[in-house]
Amino acid sequence: MTDGAAVIAVGTEMLGPLRQDTNSLWLAGRLEEIGIPLLRKSVVGDVPAAIARELDSASRAAPLVFMTGGLGPTADDVTVPAVAAWLGVPLRRDEDFLARMRARFESRGIAMPAVNEKQADFITGARALENPRGSAPGFWAEREGIEIILLPGVPSEMREIMERRVLPELRARAAGRVARRRILRIGGMGESAVEEMVAPVYARFPNHPVTILASPGEVQLHLCIRGAPEEAQAVLEAMEGEFRAVLGERIFGRDDEGLSETVGRLLRDRGLTFSVAESCTGGMISTLLTDVAGSSDYFLGSVVSYADAAKAAFLDVAPDTLRRAGAVSEDVAREMAQGARRRFGSDVALAVTGIAGPGGGSAEKPVGTVFIGISGPRDAEVVKRRMFVGDRASVRRASSLYALELVRRRVVAAP
């Protein structure tokens, strides 16, 4: 068994399509801050036998098991008796707690419903964890070196008990251990290509595994180092330096800085203005740019020219070019970028035209074909043809991000 924690979210409603377990995400973040990795998480219905099986599995995976949900007063709240049975201990009615609970209801002018009495049934030998926000207490129990911490499913109640009753004790045990995390964001490359380049770096840090995550238009490297604060920070900086030495300018940002933030920062730093002409992306690039506060410093505007007539009327794309090459072509992408740059008077302009699908493709230009044109800075121009796979939404998003990545590289390389 390794050090770490497991989380079991209890609730049949979370096994359907309408409710999600969000408590485990919050718990993972708070535990990571004190150097406790989350090794397993699961969702189980309100069934005692199923809860017992999950406890068997979780306790084999980690010495610290958190359970959220199922502590309420209704018939389907069965976590407390199920855990007591798994521990092999009886429940006991805590009359003092029952009296305090009745008094709390009475202070609000409400007679306590009889069903709430079950919340005074405590697990024998477990430590009760006061819940200032609700009627359901938490519990901290132990069996053969495995610690089980029961928490309410209501997020505000769960967090209050964790912050007041659980985390201070775990923090004291951690003896100064922390987790230091870094996300490196790479644009314009696929997951396999990134993996091939960085594999030698993994070998130099065998005790600190790296997670690689891919999404349309972006690959992320997730680094997480646990240990004493100064040591963890030093290792993290050394790892980042190694990855940057291999990937260079392919890394466009880190942590929360997305591609649109990076492009905006570069444009602002270089005193450049920017405009966009979009077709298949339908305004998505403009949305990404204007989601960033302060984008008015550099972003002048955009034209969403979906129809050929709009490309001709608003971007001055020559009708002959549209007839000869087609709307999805290198020549049209170039003229769209040139037209946007003239119309807005920007230093740099970007244009995207393509076939997002699901229909509209051909043997020569299948679905996923996208042309990206950039005009400027100065009089430099470039057009790239790319093929993106996936459904319509994936092609549009990948096109938008790849286009912004081309702009980033262009601006970085500009005098």
C-alpha cells in the first residue's frame, strides 16, 4: 500500500445523467496542497452491499478513505449503517446529540421530524465531526490501519467539516510536505509527436511521473512534485527547464494562461493591432480573443463571412477567385486575410475558411480541410492547409486554436 487517499461518492442519483460528483474534485485539490495524492475515486449507489464492496476496494488502494453523501435522514441515506457493518461495530444512539438537534429545530420554530432521529445513531468507536451548517455529523473511524472519514454530500457542509475538523489534523501529520503543480501548454502538435520529443525527459525524473493530456488544438503536460516546499519547487523548476529545452517555442503558456491570453499578451507587448476574418469557425476565434479582459488594446474587430457574397462584399475577395479556386482554398484564405487587414487597418490579420462537416466535403477537399491565412506584420503573408478530424464542433475548435497558434508563432518571429 502507498500513501494517499481514495474518495467514494455515495448517491444513486450520481449514477444517472442528471447529477455529477463534484466533491471529489474539491477534495483532490485540498489534499494535494498538503502532499496527499488521490489514488482512486468512485461513485456508488445507496446500497449497503455495494458500499461495502467499494470500501473493500478503496481500502486496498489507499490508507485514507473519504466518503461523501448518504448521511441524511431519509430512507435512502444508508452510509452510516453500511460503514458500521463494514467496520464490524454497532450503532449507538447519542442522546445528547439528539437533544441538541431537537433544540436547533425548536430555535427556528420547527418541530423536528421523527426521521431525523436516525442522525443521532453514531458509529461505535468513531469520532463524530461537528457539522455547523447542517444536522448530519461526519465521522472519523479506523479499522486495521485504514482511516474512514464520512462527510455530508452537501458541498457547503462537506467543505466546512473538512476545513475545520479534518484538514488541520492532516496538515499537521504532513510535516511540511506540499505538492507543487505546473501545466505546460503546447500548440500546433499532436499528442504522439509531443510524447516522442519529451520521452527522454521522463527518464531523467523517474520518481515524478508526468501526465500528458490532449484536446483539439492543444497538448498539456501536467507536472506534480510532492515533498518539502523548497525541494519540490527546485525539482519542478528543473523539470520545466528540461521540457522547455526540448520543446522550445512550441510551449505557448503555462498553468492558466490559454492560447488567446498568450496571443493577446504578445500583441500588446509588441504594440500590434489584430483583426480576423472567419468562415467555418463562425466567430469562435473572435470569441476566444474577446473573452480576455483588455483585448480592446489590440483587437480591432472581425468579419464572419460565411457566404461567398459576404467574402466578396466585406473582405474584397475577388469573385473570380471564388469561382476559380472555391471558397475553401489557399487563394481565398489569402484574400480574406488581406481584406480584413485593409478594412480594419490592423498590423496583423488572420483568416480561416474550411469544411467543418458533417457534409460538404469532396475527394479533393474532404471534411476537415481548413485553410488559414495570415497577413502581416509588415507585408509578410502565409497560408497553411490543415486536415482536422472529428465532428463539426471538434473541427471548428481545432481550427480556431491552430490558427491562433500560427499567429503566436508569427508574432514571436516578427522583428
